[in-house]
Amino acid sequence: MGARVTEANPAPLRPVLVGRDLEAQLFVESERCTHVGRRETRQGGGRHLPVADRDAGLGQWPDYDRAVLIYSMSVSVDGYIADRDGAFGWTAPSDELFAFHLGRVRELGAHLCGRRLYETMLPWETDPSLRGTELGAQFADVWSALPKVVFSRTLDSVQGNARLADASVAEEVAAVLGATDKDAEIGGASLAAAAIGLGMVDELRIFRIPIVVGGGTPHLPPVTEDIPLDLIETRTFGSRVIYERYQRVHADSD
């Protein structure tokens, strides 16, 4: 089933998350270069300086080649990652989307998650039945090998390639990004909200599911100040899920 790559209307290029209109499962085929208006991003990890701005000597984002923190989730059209009953079965990916998730997770250096997401994903490390397909076996291998930091007030221990966080969100994020040259991902609405509040999330990657659930767990928290974004990549899958990739615009990037 062929995927259709689309380009966003180049005007405007910068959506903005405003207050409660801020819009947290999984992630994952290697990233492709996509042009949006005059902006181009390179494949791979690290901050993605718009090519036109780089050539003009603009875009002075600090530590530009360092690993970045990504918040990636499947989200309903009305902005929820779980419905009013706490269910998220409607986010189950097609084979095409699952393969995309596999490739993207393969490129990560670490993952930070809350207890619920950790427990949701743990069977990929412990349940052999999930290896029943080639894609499932590959994903299980990739996920099992990925270092994970779990934030929980109730767990005394964790399994697999994971450890419990023993410092603040800011300290753990800084430690993870400092220990890898690959990008890291953060998951779980509450944990991601804390990182967003600290200004530590560099990219939002949204898999927009064609469903309205009418309430539940919001993808994004309320904020006190606008957060301008660049839409740097979009893709529509055969299942009609739309992938939206946004990069945070820093004040000195104009």
C-alpha cells in the first residue's frame, strides 16, 4: 500500500500552540526529507536547521548538533491520546504505519516514559507471542534494546532494559541527551507536559487518527505562553492517519 507524501501549504509555515489549544502510543521507517515552502530538513538525529536559514547564516540555535527530545503520540482529531474510558485501541497502527514506527524507534538513543506507558509497552520485552510476525519480532528486538527511564511514584523496580528515574525531569532529560548522539523520545501525557513546561521538548510528532472521541486524556497541557512551531514534515498513510512533524521555533531562529 503506497504512502502519499504531502506538503503543507507554505503560508503560514508556523502554527502556534496557544493555551488550552495545545494539542501525548508510540513512534517509528527512517525519516525522509520533506520540503515545506522554502524549508528543508536533513535526515537523521540532532537539531534540523532550515537549509535556507543555515546558508544565510541565520538560525543560531544552541548546541545545534546535539540530540533532541521528541514527543510523539497518536492523537484523535479533537486532541486526545485516550478516550473518556481511558481506552486507546483506536490508535492501533496498520502494517504500513507499524513499519514506519519500527524505523523511527530504531533511530532513537533512549526513551523516557511514565508508568502507564512503560507497562503498556513492557509485553514487547516479555511476551513471546508478540513476535509472531516479522514486523512484530523486529519491533520487539528494537524496543528491548532501547534504554528506557521510567518515572513512577509507585513502582519499586522495572524490568528489561529500563531503570527507574531517581532525579527530576530536567536532570533526567539532560542526562539522557548528554549520554547519546541519537535523539530521545518522551512519552506519557503528564511526563511530556512537565518537559514541555520546562522548554525541553524540541519536536512534536503527531499521528492524527481520523476519529473524534469527545474527551479523555489531552495530548498537550495548557500553557501560559504561546509556543511557535515550524511544520517541517507531513505524510498521509493508506489508513488515512496523518503524520505531522513540528519543530519548536526558538526566539533567535528568525
